[in-house]
Amino acid sequence: MQILGSHTELYTHYCPSRGWQVRWTESGKLKRRSVPKGIDPEHYKQQLRIELHGGRIVSRGNRFDVLVEMYFSAELERMLADGEIRQKRKKYIESNLKKYIIPFFGAMQAPEITAREIGEFQLELKHTHDLSGQTIAPIVSLVFRIINLVYLKSKIANWTLPSKEHVQTIRHSKKREKVTPDRAETLAVFLALETVRDRLIYNFAAECGMRISEVLGLAWGDIERDVVSVKRSVVDGKDNQTTKTHDSQRSIRISKSQRALLSEYKLSCETTDNDRYIFTTKHGRLLNSADVLKQVLYKAQRKAGTRKWGFHALRRFYINELAERQLMKEHIQKLAGHRLGSAVTDKYYRDVRSELVLGDAYVVEL
């Protein structure tokens, strides 16, 4: 295929002494250009093809997904190599590209992407993917960043760059009122749970005020008689090896009924070594909090006919239970895993006083 009248198609070639090169034939003579370090040879070949063709894309068209692959992917690699972004940030960008941006814009010709299409994209994120305005905003900003880069690099004729000012911003919806279940509601859901494992998970949240990530991170070695020690958390089925904050590492007394459930559950487990996680799948994998929420808590709520609320609502229930006993503010913060003096806990209890956080008064039982 001819690029310019006397140019043949470009191809990549690895030279042992000089590294990757892009080569082509021009007027019967071999031409070569070295690929800069840190740049993918294929991406560099595409950029060179455009440069040789006077900045106009002809052979591969103006499809947005092709342009992103040619320009933005190489830019991401460069930014990572130069330390402008971290690997975690790169994965976040690539995830949004693959999940949201390319499926919506990929097949469009670049000049067709206007403020109207970006507005439609926002609506799809909100209604189809059920994302909040706070989540949508950075994804839309990423779209504009990609478009600006492609616009500058590709030099496509007759393309009017869309303006952010013409895209209506998705407003942050009003925060939903936080639901805090009362004792009767909490007990009704507990009784609707079908297995010992599910009741244990539920009770660690309701009777110990633990975050669901902390519950799923418990190992058998973290239970010593009537005290559970919070040392780590599991998020998205992966062990974080630590807790949300340093203050989240704490010890909490557990009730007699919870100890009885633990003893019963222990008999059904193949191994209870100290380093083994308490809650895993049948194949030994860590549980995902989203799956536990849908398959355990929501299912029990439907069966019990109660309102819908998440595991974090059980933390608020726990804090309120301690507050009604007129316990000391700092002690409640310690048990909840909040920093002393934190304003977060102030939303859920009164200022009061008491004794040690591992005393009988601090044991909540349904």
C-alpha cells in the first residue's frame, strides 16, 4: 500500500544494537527511524505514518477507538514512564476506557463527537450504569482530555472541538437519608437469615459495629475467647493486609450468642488454623462485600419485609445502642474504630461517660 506516492508501507524491526526501529522504502531507498525508549513500536509506527502523510489520516479512518489506540494509549505509557501517573491511576483510566468510554464512543467518527453526544454519554452513565454525579464527573473529564489529545495529534480536518461549557453537568443528587434500623428491625432481619455463616457475618456488624470489609478480613487467630481483634480488611475479594485507618485496628468484646454461633460454625469448617480466614467460598476464596450485601443482607430484608439498608447501617445501630447506655464518647469512638475527636461519630450518639471499653456494658447482643 502506498502512503505517499513513493513510500511503501511502514513496518517495525528489532535491531540488536540499536533497538526497535520503524522502516520503510522511499524512492527505492531503505529508510529507518529509531523508536524512542518507553514508546510502543506499533504506536510509534502509527504516529510516523500520520507524520509522513502530512498529518492526515487516510488508511484507517477517523474512528474514535482507533485514534485512542494510536495516540492516547502511547501517551499513558509515556506518563507512567515519566512518573506523571502511578500504575494504579493508569489502571483506573484504562478501566473507564474499556467499561464506559469505548463502548459508547468507539465506533463514532471523531468529528461526530460533539457536546450533545457527551451529554448523552452522561445520561447513559447515570441511568444505565446507575452512577452518581460524583462518579460521572471524572469520567467525563477523562473524555475531554482524550478528545483534546487526539484533536491535537491527529490534525483531522473539519473537526470542531466540543466545549465543556456546552455540556450540561449532571448535578449531584441529594444525599439519601441514612437509614438506621431499630432493635426490632435488626432482630427481624437476623431471624430471616438462613445459615450460621450468614448470621455470624451479620452479628459482627450489628453486635460489634465492624465494617463489612473488616468482617470478611477476620481470621480464626483474631478470635481469642470472648474478644475479636480487627487487624485487616478485605475489599473486592482482596486482602488489603491492613485496616481503613490505623484507628480501625481495635479489640471488641463479643456476646455469648455470638460465641455459640462461632463454635457451631467452627465444626462445619475443614480447617480452623489461626491464619485461615473465617469467611470464604467453598473453594477457599475470599468473599466479595457486594455479593454478601445482595445475597445475604438484601435477601433477608425481603424475607423479613423490612426497609432496605446496608451493612454500614448496622454500625450506626451499634453506636446508638452504646449511646443509649450513656457510655463515654471516647470509648464509643474507640470501639467504632474512629479517630478520637472525630466528627463522624458525633452524628450518632450523645456525650456521656463510663468505664473500660471491654467491660460488660460494652457488649451488644440482639
